[in-house]
Amino acid sequence: METIHHQEKQQFTRLFEGEGINRIEDTLAILGVFLRNEQHISLQEFMKNLTDNGYGFEPEFVKKTLNLLCRYGFAVKTEFEGQPTRYEHRHIGFHHDHLICTKCGNILEFESHRMEDLQVEIATTHGFHVLQHKMEMYGLCSDCLKERVHLMPLGFAQEGELGIVEEFLGGSEARLRLATIGLRRGDEVRVITNSGKGQLVVAVNATRLALGRGIAKKIMVKPNGHMRKL
Ligand SMILES: [Zn+2]
Ligand SMILES: [Zn+2]
Ligand SMILES: [Zn+2]
């Protein structure tokens, strides 16, 4: 990659010489830091990156420079849903698409020739000529999925089981009811009785709580072993 970066820097200098762009040195410094990065970076993250490299440029100038890099094809600007604007390094001749985790914000890249061909094929059947495309898939990354699988509704926990409260389903109304009862995220819950129907009784610290079946299904817990003694 280093040689590519070197070539890009030379190309950039050539493009800007004679274009009347001022602060060429500063622009090159920003390009240098940007090229060393192979991630999808937000302006804020990039500002920190620059600071770590000993540069103290104004955000406005950095933003302007990033847009300039986009205009000349050294960077690509991406707007993933629910995320700040991100910039990534563009390697000419290499195309990729994205998988975006809606839980942790992780961005994964993938390449599929079959998918690329299929897209052209679909467009062609509509008499459409593709100039560019974006393929973004939103969902849960493997790490987040692993965590998710380990969560279960408190209503399914057996007598004597321990669980850590991780999530409340059912929106703000359910959350409010649970807050009123005194149940919080991170609490360790012990199941005292659970017959499988009607109310179940749990304990948080030394406090016993009777929970209706409906609400117990909305409390997602991470199993945390069994009580030694009931
Ligand atoms: Zn693609
Ligand atoms: Zn994730
Ligand atoms: Zn990417």
C-alpha cells in the first residue's frame, strides 16, 4: 500500500500545482494522514487522528480538504443511516460494498462479483445504464449477534436461575413500568418461583418482586448461572 500512497501523493501535488490552491503543504499533510487510514472515518475521528499526528488544523479547513479529496477521487464520502458522515480512502479499480451494524456501528466491507454482475443484469432488463451504485446492508454484526443469542426473556428463566438485566423490549411504556417497580439495566435478578403461567416472583438484592407474565417476556436477561441456595 505504501507505494500506492506515494503515487497518490505525487498525483495530488501535480493536480494542485497551477490550480491556485493555497495551503498546498497543509493539504498534503492532511492527505498524508488520511491515506494512512484504511477505515471509514468521521470528521470528528479524523480531527483526533490529526491531533495524534501533531497537527492542529481548524475543522473547517479539514472538512474543506476532505471534500477536495472526494472531488479528485482520493476519498469517498459515505452517509450511512444513523451515523455521522464518513470518509474512506478510494482505491481506483477496487470497488466494495458495506454491511453496517445498527447496534455497535461496526462497518464491514465485502466484494461480490456475482452481486455486481447481477446488479448490471437487473438494470439492463429495465433498459437502465448504471453509472454508479451503493449497496448497503443493515443488521447485526457477528459479535452483536452472539450477545443477542445469549439473551433470553426473564419469563423463560427457571426457578433458581440468575440473570443480568440487559434490555427492555416494548418501548418507553414498558420501560417506565419497570422503572416504577425498581428494575434497572445491569441488575442481577434471581428467579424465586416460575411455574410457567401467571406471575413469577424474582428477587433483586433482597427485594422480592412479583412480575406479570407479559412484562416478564419484555425483560431480556443474560443468564448468569444458578443460585447455590434458594
Ligand atoms: Zn457494489
Ligand atoms: Zn455490532
Ligand atoms: Zn468501505
